[in-house]
Amino acid sequence: DAGVIQSPRHEVTEMGQEVTLRCKPISGHDYLFWYRQTMMRGLELLIYFNNNVPIDDSGMPEDRFSAKMPNASFSTLKIQPSEPRDSAVYFCASSWDTANTEAFFGQGTRLTVV
Amino acid sequence: AQSVTQLGSHVSVSEGALVLLRCNYSSSVPPYLFWYVQYPNQGLQLLLKYTSAATLVKGINGFEAEFKKSETSFHLTKPSAHMSDAAEYFCAVRGTGFQKLVFGTGTRLLVSP
């Protein structure tokens, strides 16, 4: 398997624009996680899905953020409208449905909102 | 709720010296504990994990960690640092029945020649 695949790797957008980040989890994994990493706040869990169903979105900062998982092999994280403070690295991760297994991370998307 | 605390945002060692990165956990249930490493501009990569099979866990790149329930600790060690070990290290916990990983704030390891 190629691992967790995220696209794009880098995104630069203007404030107010819509941004869509994409993730393809490892085939067979039941859980998908979206994390955000910043210098100030470290690694934050935004939302996670189990079998395509959102389980916990308490980490989503505002209504401007939304995430979907239309099928087992694809998820999106959308920010609309984007703001400079959304600039961060966004990671997608996936795992099997057992507590003793690790999450596998993608390479991340570095988002810069100017 | 599960949580982890990593002591020291930065640790500096000389090449060849012992590496010790500290992690203490809080969990109301027997925890599963993980150490991840992040190299610049990359995602997080698993170093090792504790899943109750053995208290001393060996991972990749010569790292190991010991689970100590009495101290609620899971410190990461390596006998001899290498320049390539310079990276950020994250401790994480997942409680039984809870699928999300909770990460510590990370420790940046600096290795000098």
C-alpha cells in the first residue's frame, strides 16, 4: 500500500477563498483522523470518522470548517472562507479498528492563507 | 480522559550521548502508548508502541521505551545519539475503547557534533 495520501502538499490561497484538502486512507482502515499542527497549539485533532461516519468533531474550530467522508477511500476537509489564522499543516491519518494499533499519517498539507 | 505530558520542549545532546525524552501519561484505563517521530516537512512516523505485551519496548532506529505503571511514565531512550536522530518526537496515548490518539506537545531533539 502507498500509505495515506494527501493532496495537495502545499496550498497558498487568499483570505476569503475556499480551500479543500484531500485524503486517501490506507485501504482496509476503519478510522480516519484529521489533525492540524501549528507552532502555537501543537498537534490538534479536528475530527475523526469510523466507517465513513463522523464520530467526534469537537475539535473543529469553527463552522467555517467542514469534513466529509463520502466513501471508505476518500475524505475532504474544507475551509470556507479561509482566514490567515488557518495557516497550518493539516495531517490526515488512518488506522484499523483496534485500540492497540497505531495511526498511520500522511505527509501533510501545508496551508498558507495570505 | 486520557492525556500525556512531555517534559521539555527541547532536548540537546552531543552525538554519541544518551538520549532521554520524557513522557508521563494519565489514563483511567490501561493505556496503549506510542512514540512517533517527525522529521522536517514530513508526517509522523511510528517509533514504537506499548500494548501491554512487555514493559520494555524496542522500536526502530535503536530507540526503546519502558512502561512504568507506578510512575505513569513511558520515557524514550537511545544509548547513543546520531546526527540523523535530530527531529521532533511525540508521545501519544489511546485508552481502551477510545480510538482517537491524544498527543503530547512534542520534544525537539537537537544533536550536536
